[in-house]
Amino acid sequence: MVFFRVRPSWQLRENQVSAESHWHRRRFTRNLIGAAVTTSLLPLGCESGQKIVTPETSGSKLALPKSGDRQKFAPSVPLPLPTAQELAFAFNNYYEFGRTKSIVQAAQALPTKPWQVEVTGLVNHPLTLDLDDLMHKFPLEERIYRFRCVEAWAMVVPWLGFPMQALLKAVDPKPQAKFVRFTSFYDRKITLGPEWLLRPVPWPYQEGLRIEEMANELAFFAVGMYGKPLPKQNGAPIRMVIPWKYGFKGAKSIIKIEFLDTQPATFWNTLLPNEYSFEANVDPRKPHPRWSQASERLMGSQLGLAWEQQPTLLYNGYAEYVAYLY
Ligand SMILES: Nc1nc2c(c(=O)[nH]1)N[C@H]1C(S)=C(S)[C@@H](COP(=O)(O)O)O[C@H]1N2
Ligand SMILES: [Mo]
């Protein structure tokens, strides 16, 4: 079992990461290994003591650049430091639990055990995944991705999970499958309903992708963050992570994945179609009707650090890997 034998080309490079965040990565890689041992986050067969290959340990390809190299890159490359986990765990958008960013307490009411994800629709092998399947059926990887909310704030998050490609392979979509709908958990007794929106909206929270987007190597399901199981407020036990799209495309706490032949109605696109397109790719050239998307505020790598204003990157910096889709 390896995490990365060779660094994939989209993995943030060591020479884009400061010494400080290198320390941070070491710390969460340790957490990751700790999580593997204590909560069985890793696939079966990965016993404690077995060598886990991570970007930290996989040899010369990932050797740290000499300090001179790092200086050479520093001025021109925006530094994607992982956001302090205390921030990523406490500054949330999760409307089922409230409209503010402070929903951590309310979200603890989310019942995650047991959990089932129904994978259905136009597929040859429909599946139901339980909690154990989510953690063990597909090999887990760590991916450090830029994360950009449509509200113009950004983070850099080390996710733990599996590529959407792995699920596609397991269910084998039929040729008629053109779109995929993802549905979040909803229970009137536990979560807020759509009443507060004062008009009919699709509810529960639903999101969708074209099947080619889901098949892109970057499209990811997260079951953890910072080497730990996903906290409830961040969408436990499984959420979507589509790093080149705005954050609202990434539905949390998924209970159903359906393969369809037509484009599904999704929550934000139905509510405010002029503001939130179905596609919703990060694009500095396309302003939101109420604000510019040309720049973004990057959340600090340390608690208390000021947010830095930086230019927005086309497709959130992943154009090389996703531009062929558009
Ligand atoms: N079910 C559900 N998923 C959701 C949301 C939501 O309100 N409900 N908010 C979205 C938005 S707008 C963003 S920016 C991200 C926020 O993820 P975070 O709280 O882990 O930062 O989740 C997305 N997924
Ligand atoms: Mo968002």
C-alpha cells in the first residue's frame, strides 16, 4: 500500500511550500500515520509498522530543494501554505446547520453512525457503501489542494480520501450516463429545512457534475482532513472535493450518488441561476454579479495571521489538468 509512489504532476511541489509549512506537513503526516493505527483510516492490509510512502518519504523525486532554489521560486509563485487546521475546522459553510460561519456546535447533531451512500442510476453495478467501505474499499490518498469559495476566500487543505475515478471503475456507468447528482444528508428533525429561503428550492442540498468532470483525475471524495477523519462540520463522513470549482459544488455528508442522462437541478443554481452556474469553475475573468472574482483572501497558515489578498487563478490553478473539459 502506497500513498504516492511518484508525485503526481498536480501535487503542490516542495519548492512552492515554505519551510514553515513543510514543518506543518510533517506534523500532519505524522497525524495521518497515527490515524491509520488508531482509527483504521487506511485500507485493510496496511498494518502498523508497514512502510507508508507519502510525499515526505518517497525518495529523491520529492527531495527538498536546496534553500537557493526555494528563494528563486519564492517571489514569483504564490505560496500555498496549508491553512491552519483550527481555521479550516471552525470557519464553515453548511446551511443545514445555520447561515453563519459558526456552525461547529450545531453540526455535532449530524448522526454519522451508521451511514450509507447509495450509488445508483445508469450504472452496471449499483452499490451501497457503508462507513467501513468508505474508509477501506478504495485506497486512501492525501491530496493538498487549493480550496476557493465563491465568496472570494480561499484555503489550502490537505484532504484524505479517494479519487472519484475509483468509484466510477467500481460502478461501471452505462453509456447513457451523462451527469451525476450528489445528495447531502437531510432530516427535518435534525437539520434546518429550506423554509428560511422563503421560496421553493431543491432540497436537500444537491450538486451535480458532468460525468467527464467526475472522471478527471483531480475529482476527489474526502473522508478526512489534516490526517484525521472528516469533522461533522466539514461534511462527515464523505464529501466532494472539486478543486477547480467554487466550494459550493462540493456537497457535504453525501447519502446518494445518481448517474443520470440529463443535467440535474442543483441547489444554488436553482435558487440564484444568475449568480451560481451549474459549471461554477473558478475564473478570475468572470465576476459574480455582486463582487469581483479577480482576487481572493487566503486564510492564514497560522491562527491570528492576517488574511492575504492574492490574485485568483484560472481554474484555481489547475488549468493544465482541467482546461480540456471546457
Ligand atoms: N450539504 C452542504 N454542502 C455544502 C454546503 C452546504 O451548505 N451544505 N456549503 C458549500 C460551500 S458554499 C462551501 S464553500 C463548502 C465549505 O466547506 P467547509 O465548511 O469545509 O470549508 O462546502 C460546500 N458544501
Ligand atoms: Mo462557498
